[in-house]
Amino acid sequence: MGAAAKLCLPLLWAAMPLVATGHRAHSQGAGEAAGAGMRGAHLDTGCAEASQQRFDRGFYLLHNMDYTRARATFEQAAAADPACAMLSWGAAMTYFQPLWPGQPNDAALPRGAQAAAAARTAARSEADRDYAAAVSAFYEGEAIDYDL
């Protein structure tokens, strides 16, 4: 992985709160998709409404570092709507957890890479392609020791 990609990875994760609140569209009502009484995160996917609601739920869980439940939410939704690139993007994001020690293990790396590839394949918009390319960078190239 090149120096530019190494710099982009932490920046992508640092931008997650900004993405959740302002990049495409923030919805005060997204909490209903995340769970009763919870404020949620919303990122417009351009997918069918049912997929958008599932994405919002998974994105909320991802944003709150509940990786296991986020992964299950994204993977179930992606199985139902493989044409929604952002569902696969979300699944791929759950395998890379930069705040915790022990980065993707040998079993998780291929699963994350497969989800990233599915996101690239399904990407229809420029934004989808950009998100898919960014998450793909986690799984391509040389291994990096993130445990400093």
C-alpha cells in the first residue's frame, strides 16, 4: 500500500462522524431506522427504501462501533438487495476496526475483501465508486501493523 493510501485510511475513519452528519444528507428521523428512541445516522444510498432503512440501521451500528450487529445487518440486507453497493460497503467496513488491537485476522481479511469487491461491482454512482474504492484500500496491498 502506498504512502498516500496509508494517509487516507486514518482520514477516512476520522471523517465517519462528518459523513454521518453532513456529506450527503442527515435525517433527524433516521433514529427510527436505527431503533426506537435512538438517534441514528443517515447516508443517502440511492437504493430502494427498504434497503435504505436497513443501511441506516447498519450505519448507526457501525458508527457506534457495534461491528458484529452492524455486519449482520449489512450482510442480511446485501443478500436481499445485492444491487445496493452501499450495503456491501458497510459490511466491508465492519471487518476493519482501527481503534481496537488485532486488526483483521486471516479469516476476516478475505471476507472484508469480498464485501469490498461486491461494493465495487454494484457501484452505480460516482459516490458509490468512491466509497467502494476507499474501503477496498483496507484490503489491498501489503499488510500494515496498525498496533502502534
